[in-house]
Amino acid sequence: MAKKRAKVGFVGLGLMGAPMAANLVKAGFTLRVWNRTADKAEPLATAGAVKVVTATDAARGADFVVVMVADDNALDSVLFGDAGLSRGLKRGAVLINCSTTSPAMSYRAATALRSISVRYLEAPAMRSVQAAREGKLQMLVGGSREDFQKAEPILKALACDIHYIGEIGKAETLKLALTLLAATMVQAFAEYFVLARKTGVPFETMMEVLKVGPLDSQLFRYMEQVVVNPGGRPTFYLKHMLKDVNLALDIGRQLEVPVPLTAGVRQILTAAKNLGKGDDDFAALLDLMAEWAGVPVRG
Ligand code: NA7
């Protein structure tokens, strides 16, 4: 199907969803958008999308529907709740779930949608809000290869690195495995930082030795920016990192795979959330570790 003619629905206009939807408008798709908090759809309406009143309306007539919501409950609700997508999706439409959910929820969604002849892909997204704005996300895709190929024009408007992983569940699992890697790396960076800080090593020196050695990473460069330029808007909520770490631990439990580092980081993320940092950027782990160590993050 020529991409200019494809009708697309979009549900979930949070930090990541809003810029993704904007890119679909820019790419020329006819877009109908819905978000639980209706105000967040206004900028999209100004940019040329049609703001609709229910998720069902967003699905009506759509060839593809992209969903970018918080978690399993949110996905269940927007798909199968009152006025949910499943009531409006036409036969043969492709539902693309970009949210990070449990593989079990993804599988459940695929099965229920198949019973009404709707195709389903899981396509959890990686990278930052900035990458979402630039259409440069990384996506891991699960589902049938045929559906993947059909959805490629949509995915390519959102992401520049797209990996077909295989059957439903595998892409979500791999995404969660990557999140546990990210969470443990952030915690490790915070511990590196406080130990060096406590002995008076300047931050510039900490970063200088890190950057020229074998341990450098884009994630640590991001942490550097958070320290150097404080006060930015969150790019990935700490509460979502905790959600993903919990999902990764669930998989570990189901498969009897020990993930001891992740279990430890879960405790710290839980503490951070209970201390009111859930709606902060995940980098707030650094602030918590600094507080525990009795050192300032800056200055
Ligand atoms: P945000 O900015 O927290 O956005 C979450 C979106 O999910 C937002 O549109 C929410 O609507 C929506 N949401 C949350 N719960 C519900 C329910 N119950 N029903 C309907 N809609 C809901 O997250 P991000 O954009 O950073 O991340 C999205 C996903 O990518 C997530 O899985 C991450 O782990 C990765 P609201 O605006 O609150 O009404």
C-alpha cells in the first residue's frame, strides 16, 4: 500500500508517543489520534492530525494503528476496554504495539486480535525522546514477517534501526533484557560517581578517564549531560524503568534464570520511586546514590 494513502490511528501521546505521531503526520499519513488525557492531542491536531474522542474512533477505517502506552494495564485498556481499539479495528488492519509490555500481555493481545482478523506486531522502541523526534528510534519487532513487511513504511517513519526478531514475545523479552542492562549500567555509573566524588575527584576527570577507556558508552555520555546541564525535562520516567525491571525479573523467575544484579537495582528503583522520584528522569538514581553517600551531585 502506498504510504501516502495508508490511514493510521495512533493511541498514547506521552513523552515518546507524541513525537512519534508527529513524524507520521510529517511523513504524509492520514492520522487519527487519541490520548486518555485529551489535551495532549492538541499539538497533533494543530500539526494536521485528526483528534478523536475515543480509541474506537482512532481505529475506524485505519489500515494501521500504532499504540504507545505505559504498561500492560494501559495496553489492555486501550485495546479491549469500553470504547477500546478492538471495537473499531477493521479486518486485516495491523496493530503495532510500540509499548514495552510483558511478553505474556503481548501474546494475549495478538491472540485476541487474531480472533477478530486483526494482525498484530510488537515493536518496542529504544532510545530517547530526542530520537523519537528525529525519527531515529531503534525498534525490535515481533510477529509474522509478512505483517512486518506490510508495516515497514510506518516503522521507517519512526525508526532508523529496525530489527526483526521473530515470533510474538521475543522482541518484548529482548527489549526487557536490554532495559535490565541499561538499569544496571545507570546504577553502576552512580556508584562510580559517588565513590570518586567522595574522594574529591573532579567530575571532569571522572568523565575524561571514562571516555578514553574501554568502558565508555552513549548511556554514560547521557549521564554526563544530566550532571552538566541539570533541570532538563525527563526523557524516560524512572517509574517506567522500574516497571520494565519488574517485568524482566518476572521473566527471570518464570525461566528460572538468576538475575541478581537486576534484583538489586529493583530495590533501589523502588526506593527512589517511594521517595517521590517516579516522575523524574531515570538518571535520578544518581541523586539518590549521592544522597546516600552524603555528597553533592554538583558543585
Ligand atoms: P509516558 O510519557 O508515561 O506516556 C504513557 C502513555 O500511556 C500516555 O499517553 C498515557 O496517557 C497512556 N496511559 C497510561 N495508562 C493508561 C491507561 N490506563 N489507559 C489509557 N492510556 C494510558 O511514557 P513514554 O511515552 O515515555 O513511554 C511509553 C512506553 O514506551 C512505555 O511502555 C515505556 O516503558 C516505553 P495519559 O497521557 O497519562 O492520559
